[in-house]
Amino acid sequence: MINTKELWKNCLGQIENDVSKANFSTWFRNTCILKEDAGIIYIGVPNEFVRDWLKNKYHKLITKTIADFFDTMRAVEYSITKIEGIQEEVKNQNNASFINKELPLKDLYNINKEDNLNPRYKFDSFIVGSFNELAYAAAQAIIAKPGMSYNPFFVYGGTGLGKTHLIQGIGNSVKEKYPDKKVHYITLEKFATDLVNSFQFGNNKANSFKEKYRKYDLLIIDDIQFIGKMEKTQEELFHTFNTFYENNKQIVFSSDKHPNFIPGLEDRLKSRFAAGMIVDVSEPEYESRLAILKVKLQEFGINLDEEVVQYIASSIQGNIRELEGSLNTIICQYRLKNRPISLNEVKTLLKNNIKPKKGVVIKDIVKIIADFYNLEEAEIYEKTRRKEIVKARQVVMYILREDFNISYPLIGQKLGGKDHTTVIHSHLKIKSSIKTDASLVSELEQIRILFK
């Protein structure tokens, strides 16, 4: 017989490290384990709303955490219990009124087991704005003619910007439009693991691996940025790509960086990626953030004052994931209080979500850019005409002026006592070069991601 009180205490200690303080206090404060029966853990919650929120948002975390401490767990179920009577009900476990049928761990995810696609990633809920419109247009062209337009398709950008939604949206749309086509989504990690396992069991297993991945009409590989040091995986991916390309089959990749800046990536793969279409997804601008919020509110069936929605859109300037997280906080309060939330209340709720605008530290900017170009920080300040150092120094000056609006004289002063006219020249030189130098544009995009 397990000690449920001690088990839940240990679980809460772990969960508290994995969620924000506000979310932990809101959702886990008045919960307990009511009982364990044949591997099923029954959790007591104070009301229906908390029950639904834990099921929809934290069920995966809860089951994983409990399984870490109780390895014979089979499932988790929830029971609505009065807050003031929660301890009493723990003592009288047999009287608990439980809900939810048993949910085995293998069924925790709403994922199609044949193609690994999540059916909720559809384009009817995908917001298009200037930050992703090129990627979206390319995706639609691929759906219209898989294997014929933009093959391969390589989309890159920071975390939480909707890349997975986009590439899985392609997969779901192709499935729907062409029922006879075989679609498969996989992470690079899983692809590499399958390859390594095939080596351990001889040629038959290796051939089976090749047959498995080359039978698809659309192959989507996520997180390709980790491939740099995987020589065998790069070789197999190269041959897999050639097979797809020669047979007019579509292949799609996602990454957090441009292929030119994936360390250790072979030139032959860079060349293959460049043969199709490489497109970036950036952070959404205000109008797109506003549209995303309105779509999410519609999904939740909640109305907020326009002034409140505009405040959220203007204040949360990070990625889409951060925006949705802030909205979830507000929706939680809306439902708990069962009334509209005022602008002042929203400002209070989001005060810890809004990132303060930090004063720029020029030395930090110099270090980031020097590291990017594989230079020593001190070299940026040296009086030298070495081409690679001059370029890096010009980029530093451009970024400081363009992104942080630092005055020309101050930039010159901080970069080794350069005259302000030198800074102006450097700024204009980079500004002019990016009009025709696509490689430089990509470099600047990668550098700016490092500032986030």
C-alpha cells in the first residue's frame, strides 16, 4: 500500500519546478491524491474548471511526474471534491465520486500513430501575417503540387513561432487532399535513432530502414539543426533526399537556423537544401498578434474588451507561445471569477510576463557577434584591415545603430575610439549590401535570434 500523501508531496515538489509560480498556485494548490487502486491514481480537485484545465493542459506533466515516483502507475483519473472537505475525503476514499474512464499512458497523445501527425495542426487555425506569409504561400504551393513545387522545402526560425504547425499543416492537408499518398512526420532524433538501431541488426535491418522511409510520398523532418555532428545520419539523409527528389516526392525540413549556419553540415546537404526553397519565420508583428489573440478567444468562446485585447497584443512582443501563455493566464482568471476582466486587472496579471526593455550593453553585443564569426572579442576593437574582422566590426556598428538606436559618436567611442564618420560609413555599407547580398541578410537574421 503506497503512502499517497507522501507520493503527491514528492510530485508537487517536482511539478513546482516545471511550471510558473502563478500556475502552480492556481491549479495545484487545492489538490491531493485520493487513492491508488490497481495502478490507477485518483486525484481530488476543487471544481470542474480545475479538473478540465488539469486534463487539457497538465495531464501529460502529471502522469509523467507520478510515473517517475510510482513506476506501476497505469492511469490518472480526477474527482471533483469540495475544498474544505478534501482531507476528509482522503480518509474516506471509497466514497469518492470519480470521473473519467481509464486512460492508458499509450493513449495520452492525440497523435495519428501511422504518420505521427497531430490532427489539430490545420491551416484553418493558422494565422498568416507578414512574419510568415512567404512560408505559408510556399506551403500552399506544395499542397497543390507535392514534389513539384519547392522541393525540398526548408523553413527556419526561433522557437514558438509556429514552424511545427506549418509543416504538420502541410502533412494534414496533403493527407486530406490526396488520400492515396503516404505522409510521415518525424523528428531528426527519431530518424537518427532508427538508423542507429538498423546498424545493430545487420543488412536486413538496414534495408528495412531504407524501405520504411523511402516508401512515403511526403516526408517531414523536424529539428534538422541537430544533424551537424551525425555523419552517418547525414549520409543516409543525403541518399534518402536523392531518392525523393528523383521520384518527385516531397520532403520538408524545419530548423531553428538557416542551413548555412548549422555547424558541421556537409556542403552537399547545404546544396540540396538550397535547390528547393529556404524561408524564415520571424516573430509576429502587432497586427498578427492581435489576430492570433482573437482567434484563440473565439476558440475558447470568450469575449474580452477590445482595449484589453489590444493591450495584450502590444505588450507581449515575444513569440506565439509566449502570447498564448499570457492569454491562458487571463482566461483562467476570467473563468475563475466568472466575469469580464478589466484592463487594470490584466495589467496586474501580465506584469511578470512583459519583458522589460533592457539597456543595451555594447560589450555584450560585440561578444555575440564576435562569437558568431568565430573571432576573439578583442579583435573587434583592434586597428586592423583584415577582411573578416572589418566585416564583423561593420556588422556590430550596423546592429548598434539600426536595432538599438545608439548614436554614431558613442558607437565609435566604445569600439576603440573610432571617428563617428567611420561608424556612419560602416552602417551605410551594411545597409547597402543587404539589398543584394542574401547571405548577409541571413547572417543578420541569425545574429538577431541570438539577442532574444
